[in-house]
Amino acid sequence: MDARQLKIAAAQAALDHVEDGMRLGIGTGSTADEFVRLLAEKVADGFAIQGVPTSERTARLCVELGVPLFSLDDLPELDLTIDGADEVDGALGLIKGGGGALLREKIVAAASARMIVIADESKLVDTLGRFPLPIEVAPFGLTATRLAVERLAARLGLTGDIVQRPDKDGPYLTDGGHFILDASFGRIPDAEALAIGLAAIPGVVEHGLFLNMADAAIIASQSGARTLTAKT
């Protein structure tokens, strides 16, 4: 299977966890897109769900394919969120935000009774950090916020470039109008300490460490899809 086929395999396995009538958080990214396409086929056949998208990108795809959408204010408590990840470790710690939707993704996941991550085996890591950690920050005071992140990293023994994410016409802007700093630490031995430290920096809106949030991860490989839990 090629990379897209692996994503489809993970998305197909996740669809088995979606029940008729569910209030469903719908993630963002290339793997989540495959899930939306498969979900739309079931909806077209009469399957009923109430979807809450984690980004404008996902919302557009859902509208295009006929997946019914609601806001999180309409449905503040969700049964399940299905979303992708940029990295998954053995304890189901995640790095997310490569697609720029980490704030909404985390809000939706936190509002859900369960979260299932879908990914191919290339996203599995022993220690988080190989993928640059996205840190969503307020535009106001950007330099001060970046310096605070750098000081925190130094205290935790983390090295690597921390750069503002660009876009084709200037700095990248999230759906909420924020910037993103991508921190290339390479390895994060104490992700919990970093998460706590980042949350204490006023200019940091949110970070891409999703710890103790996922209940399971469906990982697709050439031999098929398998489900990991925090206990496996």
C-alpha cells in the first residue's frame, strides 16, 4: 500500500467505532480527510451523525460531501472525536498541529468522551519531538513570547530552532488569527514538563502536545490496521 492507502486503511478501521446518531468531532489533516470521505459515503446511505469540525478546511470538505455539521456551541458535549496526529508515542502522547488546527483540535477533543487517533506507522515514535512541535501564539508580543519559549526550552535542556511558520503571502495564520512557532527539538524527554511550561507563557495560545487525551490509536501498516491503547 502507498501512503494514501495506509491513511484510508486507518480511516476505515476508525469508522467501525462510529455509531448511528453519534455527536462526532471530525479532525483535520490528510488522514482525517480520508475519514471524512468514507464517513460521507455512509451518510449518503442514511447513516446519521452530528459532526463538529476542527477547522475551516474540514468544514469545507464536509459541506462539499454532505456531512451534516454543527458548531461546538450547538453540541458542547461530544461522544467521540476521530483525528490524525503528526506523532504518536507508546503512551498515546501526541504531537498535533502540522495542519495548523491544534487549538480547535484540542478544544474539540477535550469536549469529547473519547478520542481515537488515526495514522500510518511512520507516525509512531519512541519519544515525541522528531516532528517540529507547533506552538500557537498571539501576534501581539511575538518576540517576547518567542524569547520566553526559548528560555523554557533551555531550562529543560531542549535545543533546536524555533521558527515562525511562513505562508505564501507572509506569516501563517491559524483559523483563530494566530501565528505558529515550530520548535524543532528533535527529542522531548519530559513532554509533560514542557506542556506545563508552555501553558504558563501568556503569549502562548496553545501547544501541539496532546497528552493523556487519546483513548486509542489506529495505526495502519503494510500488514493491516492495529489498535493501540495506552496499556499496550
